[in-house]
Amino acid sequence: MHTRKGISTTVGIAIVIVLLAVAAVAYYLVAMTGTPAGSTSSAPKKKYSIGVVFDVGGLGDRGFNDLAYQGMMEANQTLGVDYTYEVAATTSDFPSLFNAMIAKNVSLIVGVGFDMDQVVNQTAHANPNRLFAQVDGDIYNVPNVVAIKYQEHIGSAIVGALAVAMTKTDKIAFLGGVSTGIIYKFWNGWKAGAVWASNYLHKNVTLIKQYAGSTFNYFDEPSAGSQIGQTMIAQGADIIFTAAGGTGIGTFDAIGKYDQQQGWNWTSTAPPVFAIGVDANQDYYGTYQFFVQHSNSTASYKAPSFVLTSEIKKVDLGVFNVMKAVVYGNFSNIWNNPSTYAPSFYNGQTQLCGPDGDAPCYVRGVYLLGLAQGAVGPTPFAYTSQYLSPTANNVMKQITQGILNGTINIPEDYNDSPV
């Protein structure tokens, strides 16, 4: 168990999508520093606490769990919230870790990961006066639970289209950590973006897909990720998108080593193979300073990088905002206003209900973050902008604008589909 007391201290993406970048920055600033509607300008004097149960893979995954940790720390530093956390070694740890949080009597318990659905549902029903949130959760219409959801399929579509515009071999690949619903959502979005861009550019691009495994432990298998990455490169893929947690880091290593073997030395010429990261901004991983010199000084990282971009998913923003809602007494407002906080769910556009999970439904208790809020999409190309062609910039502009204005539809599909 890890506990800390609160304290009281309170480049852009290509110019063609400046509008999106501005919206993202504005939303982020409001989310991190603004005051919820109907509240006072200063935080309540009551002391609040947050308890976080991190998923298998734990801290140091450079993605999903680390982002949730950042959101927890932001609540600590900005709102003066105490925090405590537990890290699951396996999924069988979840019940005992949630019980530990109940015993600590924290104000809000946050589960990080869709694989916690059962324990969140059981613990919330057993403790109706305790508040819960779950990142990627599928527990709806339970008054003391908020599911923090993201439009991963939208961000994946944009980087899928980018990959089509950038590939020189006309072969691009997707690595999913686990063959399960939310990873299928990444895959289907990525495929939809790639198909759209192939049609838009009149290119015949081959898609390669593989899942690392069928159990949740495969979100933390770097050796498997490295092996799969080598196989994809051997098949001719020159851009690989990983939605695989720590397993994807192994794929990064395989790509970086391959690029070095081919004689690439962080020059103005693009590397033979690019990686695309996920969740957190992982672009730095492919810089010379980090990959070769193993520097942990972010100020030292310089362009270029073999990580072309990352499909961000601001888990930190979701965790922080729900904690802020608790502090300001706004939790029930999120739960009761799906048309504001989760319109696509409220309007029955998301297929989540029914015996097979494929029937439209109306749900409450969902906090949805997407492209319009700057919570998903590509990173700002801080290390790779010199490699972006006018075609690549235009493709990102067209698909982003089309998604935002509704002329391009990216399916939200939680089922596997063929290549």
C-alpha cells in the first residue's frame, strides 16, 4: 500500500489541424484549473482522499497506468487531496485491493482498467454510500459509479490514416495486447482510418494484425512484443501501431534495433520503420538520447525519433476531473446528465447492451472524453514533424475535419473483425 498526504499548493500538431490543437489546450486548461459550474472559487475545506487500484502491468508502463497516476498526483497537488494506491500483480488481486480501499475509507475509489468490471460492480453494490470510478469501465446505471470512457476508435482512425499516407512499403501493422473488446475497438478504428485514407489516396495498402495473447498478462509481455514486432517487420510493415501496454514497449525496442541495423543514425532521412505509440505521449522513446543514451532527462530529448506519433488517451484528465467533481460535490451531476457528459451513450449510438453487448441502450453514469475535448488523437510531432509530407498533413486535416463535422463515420465496434 502507498499513501501520501495532500498539499495545499495550488509542436502543436501540423498547422492544418490547429483548430483541434487549440480546442484541446483550452479544454485541458479548463479541466485542470477551472472551477465546476455552480461551485465557489476555492476548494471546499473538507478533506478528501482518492484511492486508486492500478491494473496488471503496474506503474512504469509508460502509458495507461502511468497516466492514471499522473491524474491522481494532479488531484493531490491541485486540490489538496490525500491519495493511496495499490498495484495488482494479477487480476485475482482485485477483490482484496478494493477491500483495502474500503477499509481506508477514501472519498473515491478509482479502478484502472476494463478488467475490473466485476469487482467494481460487486464492491459498489456492497457499499452504496461509497463513490467509485472506473477507467474504461462498463458498469452503467449504478448511482455510485462513474465509468470514464474514451473515443479510442477515433484517435486510432486518425493515426491509421496517417500510417497509410506515410508508408513506403504499402504495408502497415497493428499490435493489440489482448484479444478483447476494447482492443478490438482500437483495431476497428485504426482499420477504418486506414481504409478511408487508402481510398482517399488511391493506394493499395496491406494491413497486418496480431494480438499478443488472450489473457490480461499480455499487456505486460515486452519479450512477446519484441518478437511480434520482428515478425511484422519481416513481413514488410514499415509502420507499426501498438495498443498493447508494456508489451508495445518491446515492439518499440525491436523497431529501434532494426532501424539501427539498417544503418539509420537519427538523421534527416526517415527511419526504415516507424512505431506509433498509445495512451501516453511515447514519442520520446525513439529519440537517440532516450533509446541509446538511456537519459531520463526530458529536456535532453531531441528530434528525430523513430516513434512517429502516439494516439493519446488522456486517462490523467479523466481521473483528475472525476476527483475534482467529488471535491466540489459535482459527482451526481456527472452521473445524472448523460446528454452533457456522454451524449453518444445517452442517444443510443453506442452498442453496449443486450445479451451479446450489441444492442443500443440509454445509460447514466458515463463520463465520455473524445476528439472534441482533445482527449484522443495524435501527439504534436515534436520529434518527427520534419518527416511529415504535405500529403500526410492533408490526410490528417481531412479525416479530422470529417470526423468532427460528421461526414466521416468511424464505427465504435467492440468485436473483432478480419483484416
